[in-house]
Amino acid sequence: MERVDFDTAEAYEPDEGWRRVALAGGDDASLEWFEKPPGHSSPMHDHENGQVCLVLAGELTVHTEDDAATLAQHDSVRLDPRESHRVENTGEETAVGLDVFTPGRSFEFWTDRE
């Protein structure tokens, strides 16, 4: 068993106000909590991991090359590996969510970008 206390978990900000916290995970799957300020969007990107995004508070719009879905509290979306996407806070309050990645991934995905 691996326990990760939220208050002491590894955290980082890929952009100002966009905070991510690594929760329990490993090579097979990883879990990241995040908060995204109003108006913020990640860049369009893809990765080798499948991804499930669950909105805990606020509103997020997930854009793919062909579609967009606006998610409210407790809504979720699944993205296939290598599916290009970006996640935008289209609401007026900070959005909070959880991302699950399979296989698991490390923070280097965002911290090593240019």
C-alpha cells in the first residue's frame, strides 16, 4: 500500500495559478489533483497515456481536434492515448479536478516543456 498525504505531496505549477499535486500512483496508473484559474487553458497537446478527467468543483471545457465538452461538478471525460486536447477553465471560479493517467506519468511532462 502507498499512502500519500495531500499536504505533503509533491506539487508544481506548470503556469501561474495552475497547480498540480501528485497523489498515489506508479508505473501502471497515476493520479493528479489540480486547480485551474478562470480563463486558463493548457496548450493543445497529446501524450502516450490514456486520461480520465473528473471535475470536483467549477467548470472545465475539454477541447479535442474534433469536439468540445463542457464539464460541470462531478462530470468526467476520457481521452485516448495520443488524442490531442486542451483543458480550459471557462467558468468564473477556480476549477478543481482529478486526472488519472494510464500508464502512470511523472511531472516531467509539464516541467520539461519549452
